[in-house]
Amino acid sequence: MVSRFEHPAGGYKKIFETCEELAEPLPATVTGRIPPFLKGSLLRLGPGLFEVGDEPFYHLFDGQALMHKFDFKNGQVTYFRKFVKTDAYVRAITEKRVVITEFGTFAYPDPCKNIFSRFFSYFKGVEVTDNCLVNVYPIGEDYYAVTETNYLTKVDTDSLETLKKVDMCNYVNINGVTAHPHIEQDGTVYNIGNCMGKGATLAYNIVMTPPTQKDKSDPITKSKVVVQFPSAERFKPSYVHSFGMSENYFVFVETPVKINLLKFLSAWSIRGSNYMDCFESNESQGTLFHIAKKNPGEYIDHKFKGAPIGMFHHINTYEDQGFIVTDVCGWKGFEFVYNYLWLANLRANWEEVKKAAMMAPQPEVRRYVIPLDIHKEEQGKNLVSLPYTTATATMHADGTIWLEPEVLFSGPRQAFEFPQINYGKYAGKNYSYAYALGLNHFIPDRIVKLNVRTKETWVWQEPDSYPSEPLFIQSPDGVDEDDGVLLTIVVAPGAQRPGYLLILNAKDLSEIARAEVECTMPVTFHGMYKP
């Protein structure tokens, strides 16, 4: 599973370059045969504008949101893309400068204003970015492009036009929500975000948005908080990127990567500050695992703790014989991995990229097992009795239950990231297969499949080719969990047609078809298949 490839030519730099939107869809050249059951669209989001005028964006999560779409019709494929017309984008284009502070790029106040208005603009509070470059998902009948702030952007998935900006703060007590909701079969959406809890203390809220309403009203307006998790530190919430959900429980992993709220609030009065400046690590906290019942929402007050990890993506979470099994893509230690995702690092020459990655936290796929039935007298013994895992949970004298994971995959500086599963059938259930984008020293250069039971891996890889998160689509007549295809977008900068949609057989990662277009594409993070 470890990448055998080196990238001395540095072709990966192309995926961090600005590209133009398209006026109309481009026809793709298809080799192989597009499976007839693919009839919809593959939608993806990522950064597409990496500088405005002569002002650069500095971090991977700063470039302005570009939405990509591959349409399938009668075995033919077209490719289309448009910038999402967020306030951040429209104002940047209009004023030819960075107007709204992004994750790692500070927006200076307009120099044309006089000294007094400049002085006041520092204290007016920050304009939170609506740059929705991370993911797209459905709520009711609508589709939203999202980032991790309180703003969602409603988009038309056919024309890729931007429809409207929605502020979640208008409906629920939340400072922001993740770009990784869980969506049930009936369309109910669950998400998590930090909030101000009782007595001005921080907490994390799980928010539920119901499915399509009979009266055709907007489901977002009916959003409500179902359960609240406490925060380990009063003024410092952990950075939360996703959460786990089984049939009856939520799992929230509170990592040692913290947002210093006092710094955050004062940062905007300090010239040159951005979101990245407000992160710090609590080196003594370790990782806390919180669980709550789903319906009705109820926090379960047991202290589960493990060694410090950074964590962005949950793979899957399920219940088995009185235990919650939660599989995650972890990064060992307490350092924030985003410190390694400055564009200058990612655009460096290959030897420099490798050198920087040597210093970064090590990636590892981990399985944690959380016991639901706990008795205080069982101090010192492993509470996990599932026969198929080496993960342990041990009661300490102070009542804390220490979790040691089973490692499902580990390769030095080789990450199994942006994980996907057969979500429709196996989300929240005992499963066998996960699919991911393989990062080689942070450079995405392969697609990987992992059998979480046997730890067997399969790899798709080609020289100087940079794929994206693989999405699993089940075959209509599929019986097995992995009966289906994976869709990924590959950038091959040296090729005559440098961007293509790749369709792999999910069983063995063999190629079924590709649809190539005569334009290059930048990196994309997440997306969805819309049938």
C-alpha cells in the first residue's frame, strides 16, 4: 500500500495553481466503457483561485471555492466548473485584493480609507469567510456548498449557479458546523459545531436538520440541537472536523488541537492575524472520546481517554455486542497537521516536500473500541471482549477508561486519508471495506482500498498522476459490500489531456473507464455523486 513513486518532476505543483471557470461544459474523451447505471453527476469542491491581483492566498484552505461537475449521459461524459459566487469571491474579484480573511491569509483593511475608519475597522470584529471550498451535500431538496464556518451556500447543481448564502446562526446555537455531516436514509442531516454553553462555557452541539418537509418549507429553519458535549477547556474548544455516528450513538473525539478563543477574538485587532494563528496544542490533554445517545439525545458521562492524536476524518462507527467500534484516520501526537499545508510547502520541490513531511505527525488508521457497559470494580482489566480486535479499554483508579487502538494501517509518511465507504448500506454498521486517497508526504498520488478486518490493501497508481478522494457508487444489482465503482478526478499535468475522471472497479481497483478533458484541474477535497 506504500507508494512506490517519487515525484522529482514536481507535477503536483499544478494542482495548486489557479484555473479559469468554463463558459460551457466540455465533452470528455472516453476510453473503456462507462457503466450504464452511472446517469447523474459527480460534484466536487476545492480551491480554484490562489491569488487575487498581486495578493497571494497562503494556505491550502484559502483558495476561492471552485465547483466541478462531471455529467454522465448515455455513456458520454461532460466536464463543467464554476466559481461559487460567495461574498469572499465576489468582493475579491471586484476590489482585486483579498477582502475577507481566510484560514491562513489576512485581509488588510482598505488602504484608501482615512486613518480613523482604518482604526475602527480593526475593532469592528471580523467578517467570517463564506468561502465554501470543502464539500457539497443535500439538505431536503436543496444542495449546499460548505466550509467550516456558520455559512452554507445554496447552489444549483445543474447550472452551478450560486443561489443564496445561509447563516446557521439564525437557526441554532452554533459558531460553525463541519463539512462532514451524517445523512440518514430518509434525508435527516446531523452535524456538529462548537457553541457557547451554559454560563459562558464552551460546548459542542449536535444539530439535527429534518428531511424534506410536507409543507415544502425549508428544513434548515427546523434545525435543532439534539445533544450537547462538554468542552475539556473553558475558553479553548478543540478543532472538530467530523464526528462518528452509529445506529444509536454519536461519538465525538476531542483532540488536543485547540482554538484559543481569546486569541481569536483579539486577533482581528492585530494587524496580520488569521485563523491559523489561533490554533495551539494542549500537550497534556491527550485525546478524549465522548459518547451520547442519539434518540433521545443524552450525553453519557464516562471519561474515555487515549494518547494524543490529530484527527480529521472518521471512517465509520458501529455497535457490536455492547461496544462502539470507531475507525478513524489519525495523526500521532498533538501537533496540528494543518501547519504542514501552507501552499509554499506543497509547491516546494520534491526533496523539500519530503524533508518537511519528515517533521510532521505520522498518519495511522486506528480502531478504537468503547465499552457501553461499565462497572467501577473492573479496574485494571481490559473491558473489550470483541474477539476480532486488539483494541483495549482499561479502567484506571480515577475512573478514567484508557483506550488503546488497534492499528488498521500504518506506513511512514503514507496517509490513508479522505476515507469513504459504501455509505448507503454500511454507514453506522459493521463493515469490511474503506477506500481512500493515499497521501505520499502530503502529495495525493494513489487510490487505496483497505479491508478493515484482514488489513489487506489494494492500490491504484500511475506515474505523475494526482487523484482525489474516491467516491463509492454501488452497482444496482450489487450483492457484496464492494460491488460497485469508485469515482475520482485525476490530474496528470504532463498528459495531452491533463485532467480526467477515473472509474475503478471497487473490488480490485482495476480501471473500468476514464473520461479525459483538455484542461487541467486544481485539487479538490470532497464531493458527492448525485444520481
